[in-house]
Amino acid sequence: MAITTGQQAPDFTLRDTEKNKVTLSECAGSNVLLLFFPLAFTSVCTKELCMTRDNLTAYNNLNTKVFGISVDSLFSLGKFKEEQQLNFSLLSDFNKTASRDYGCLYEHFFNDMDGVSKRSAFVIDKEGIVRYAEVLENAGDIPDFDAIVACLNGLNA
């Protein structure tokens, strides 16, 4: 099911790279940026998440928690986070529940890999309402970060 702006964000509980449970609804009171990405250690995913790392101060200034989410194991995500010096949480959706709930799961990816997250971005406001939704069909594309920042600016006006 496709997620649209104005609807309540589907709640989830996923583990971060430190094995802690992170529940979306517990982030109430902060804006949230969810960045689903196909696979750790791939070139476009690395570029996207390093861009996010380099701009994290701007998100923090907009009262926004950032989470990167993929179907990789929390162990491979931990290594990826360490190698890229990522300064925000990576969450493992190994069982693909959040990716399905957000309508951003490739049933068939390339090289016979099934069930990989589509590159997607969702902005969720302090009350848990989706204010921005972008699901990219082409894994080589990167979300529109200018539009994301503009959305977040509007939420903090």
C-alpha cells in the first residue's frame, strides 16, 4: 500500500546497530526523516547516506530525527555505519515489515535478490502524520533533499 501525505505514519519497532529497539511512535514531539535504502556498501546508498551525514546539523536544527532503514542485518549495518562514520541511526528491517508497510519494497530486485527496500524518503511530523513521501522506482536515483528540507522548514515555521 502506498503511503500518502496527510495519513498517520505506520508505526514500527526495529533494531538499530547497537541492538536497541527503536519505535517510531516514541519519537512523538520530534519530526522524523525516514530514509529507506536498498543495500549497505553500494555506491548510491553510500553517497546518499554520506550526504545525510554531512548535513545532519541542518536536520538537528529542524528538530528532526534521522533514521536510515534497509533490509540488511544490524551487523552489516553496524559495519557500514562505522566505515562511513555515519552520525545517525541505521535500523535493520531484516524481516521487511516496515518496508512493506511503507510501500517501498522491491518484490524483485536485480541479481535475483527479492525483498529489497526501494530508495524512499518520508517526513513525519511531531504528531506522527506523513508530510512528505517519495518512493523511487530507480535505485540509482536519490531523494529530493531540497524538497525534504523545505517540508521540514514548513513544519518548524
